[in-house]
Amino acid sequence: MMRKYIRTLSLAVLLILSMDSSAQLPNGSIAPDFTATDINGVTYNLYELLDAGNTVILDFFATWCGPCWSYRETGILDDIWNIYGPNGTGDVYVFSLESDGSTNSADLYGTGSNTIGDWVTGTPFPIFDNVQSIFNAYGNNYFPTIYTVCPNHTLVESGQASFQSFVNTIYTTCDMDPPVCAILDISPGPQLACNPLTNTYTQQLILSYENPPSLGLFNVNGTFHAITNSPQLISLANTPANSETVDVEIFINTEETCSADTLNCYTQRDPCCALIRLQYVNPNSNVIRVKNISGCGGDISGWGVASNGVYNSFDELSGSQRLYLEAVAELQLTWVIWSSDETFGDLQLYGPTNVLMDYIQWGGSGSLNESISASMGFWEAGTFVNALPPFEYIGDGSHGYEFWIGGDIPCDILDVEVVSYTDCNPATGDYSVSFTVDYTGAPESGGVSVNGNSIELQESGSTYVIDVPSNGVWLNLDVSFEDEPACSFFLGNAVYGPSDCYVNPGCPTDLSEDGATTVQDLLLVLSEFGCEFSCVNDVNEDGNVTVDDLLLILGAFGSTCN
């Protein structure tokens, strides 16, 4: 590797020393004319191209030149050619000129001994081999040397410039008119499905254009869209489905002269003529009925239902049934996705644009699709149809569990379980017991009765708390519904109660301990009035018998103790 590097360096030095000793052409000089034939046999004349209004970029390189290869790999000159060359705006030519006469064609194609790589493959613009005479005519002394030659024949050494720097030189230094932005064609594209909820759809347009500005947005009938690549598909959402023809006006907001308009460009879809709602759901027989509640008939093949993460379109479920549903007509479908436990489940109804249109949940809350349906206003989170299938819709278009009916659920208290209990409270002589009650089919009115005491009914599985006298015996829990006492549950020996711990706080003013505050207690305070040490009749226990003690006696005078 070191030998190759030394050899390459030596060749570079020898080449530079052997070159014409004339000075390199300064910026603003007239570029020497030349005629040369590229490796594909195409002959070009510099001045002919310039006189035709083109700018020409001259990239002088050598196959062994590392900086030349590195710049080639950036692809900047490729981009200039592709955008501004003959197949782009037609303003620019790029010439790649291999200018070391000691190299050969094998070096150019990357197979020789004096090359870094394949210079031909992937290069879109003309390549010229062994043109050291042109290199010398420009007074060049190093590789790479890159010029931009303007239509007036003057040159500027661009060097290994950025893409934007080249563009600035072409259209500023060379004083060329920049390519004109133009919108070439506006054509109607596909019309997507109609949304029955909004009677709108998405209209697509196919837009063809050239030379758009680097910054800006398309304004299409007042809506803004990014500029990508021509031809471009633009989607106009929320387009009214009303069968009217629409004129389209488009311009770029940063270059409003780049505009176009088309009269009667497209005709909007016909109105959505099918609005479907769930009417009957029976997971026992896997039957669903839907109804078209709109005033006109329409194709419903794009509608579908989902449950437990599985979706099927009406097309898939209908069999041979006709999927054009007239106004107020119903369609019955078979759905076999529900689990074996038909007492709990849900069902979603989707429109042709995959928008949720209806929902039902039964047997409990928390189904897979509950949160989505709640967020879109089709259900209230935590609610469900508390009935047995089949379920029938009885509403007038409203959504929610209250608009569905089904079979009655038999009342049953499934379980009563003690969660915890406390020790005896000395202040009351009671202890507290916490327990849960699981049930189904509770009556619509009345509370729950626990050991004969009425408690407000809570949701199944909730925790109840009762206070029970501490008596040191087993506590049974007898639970039933007030309005349906036959629906009950008896839990024997639920808790072994603590012994009675009640402590009577007594009467501090009853100094004589006769059960009341009387004259006798007043005399006892007076007999020790002014005592300051080891006082027997110190009512407030502050170490002294004073007026404060006397006032306490007088305040409780005549009262009895519990």
C-alpha cells in the first residue's frame, strides 16, 4: 500500500512539473474554446454550447486523484446534471475531463494500475479521456480544477462547491434567467368512500409541474399541501358528497405566479345514501341485524363489524345476499367470532371509511374496544347492557346501554367474603368488619340487608363496613336484597368477635362517687380550697385546688353520671 501511495504521489509531482508554466486563468477570463469527443463517441464544442445559452461546468480530474474521487462520491455534479441538464431545465452541461496523459482507459474504468476506482459507472454526464491539452490551455496546476463557464464565455473557478453554490453561480454570476415554475396539468384522481356520518369523502387530484421553488406549499382551493415530486397525488379531505362539479385553482404560496386553474375539474360523489345501525345482536345464535336508517338506499358492501380484535366486512359475511340496502330496510348477517361465554362481549360497527359508527357492550365493562368507542362518543366508559342475550335496540338514533334491552338476569348473590376486621374499640365497645358482596341480577330498587340492617347497594364486588358489638362470640353474615329477600347469602362463623373492652370515662366532678355532682362534691372542694400539694379534690388535675375546680363543680352541678 505504501509503495502504491509513493508511486501515485510521484506521478502527481511529475505531472505538475511537466505542465505548462503559464499561469492559471483568473476569474472573469475568457474560457479557451475546444472541441472534444467523449468516451461514447459524441463530439461537443464549448462555444457552440455557450452560444446556445448554456452554462458549462468543467471538472478537470485524474484517475489517481483522491480529492477528485471524494468529490465525485458526493454526487453534487450528478444532481446538477439531473436537475439543470438537458433532461432537466436544459440550462447546464457538465463535462468530466480526465487530464493526465499518462493514464489509460483501463484506469478510467477502474481496472488499471493507476486509478482509485471506476469513474464511468453511474456518471450521467459526458466523460472525456486524455485531454491534457485542454487542461494545459486553461493554465491549470492541480487536480481537481473545476470551472463554471458562463454563456458570455467568461469563467469562474468554482472548486469543489456545494450544490447551492453552483446554482447561485449559474443564475447570479452567469446572469441566467432561473427556470420558470409551471403547473402543467391538473387531473382528477380516485374518489374514496363516502363517510355517512359527515356526508363527505376524500377527492384525489393528480398534479404535474416543473421547476417548483425550493420553499413553498401548494394552495389547492384554499388548502395547503407539501410539494414533493411531479406527478404528485394530492388528497382533498372532507369534500362534500353532493354531486356538484368543482373548479380547481392551484398556486404556490411563495411564488403565486406559478399557478393554474381547471374549470369543472371533477364531479363530487353522490350523497351517502346508507347510514347503518345495529338493531339486533344475539351471541347465542351468532346473528346480527343491521338497519339503514337513512332516507335513501345505498351499497353497504364496504361496511363491517369487529369483536375481540377480529374484523369482517359485510362482503365476507353476506354470502350471496344483495348488499344494496334500501331505506329503513334491515339485513341479517351471521357472526361466529364470539367466545363460548356469550354472557360477556361487545360488537363494533364500522362504516365504509373504516370509521366507527356504532357499539354495544354487554355482561360487564372493560371490553377490548370500550375505550375507543367511548372516546368517539358511541358509549360511556364503564357501562354495559346488564341483561342476557338476545339484545334489541329500542332507541331513536341515540347511543348507549340504556337504549338496548335483553332478557332478565336471575338474581343471585354469588359470594360474601370478609376482607378484614378490627379490634374492640374501648370508647364504644364495638369492632368493625369489612366484607365484599358479589352478585348478579340485583333488583332495580332497594338496598342490601346485612343481619337485618339496611345498607345502600353498591356495584358488585364492592366492600361494605359494619360495626358490631364486641361480645367474644362468632359473627354470622346474613346478606339479602331488601326488595327481593329470597335472593340471599348466609356466611356462618364469618368472624370470631373480640371480647368487650368498653371503658366508662366516669364523672370527674363526682368526687364523692355517689353517681351525681351534688352539694357534697362542692363541700369537698371548699374543704381543700387553696391546696398546692398532694391535693385529693383537684378536679382539673393541675396540682392545685383553686377557683377553676370550683367552677367545674358548679358547671356540672345536679348532673348524673352514665
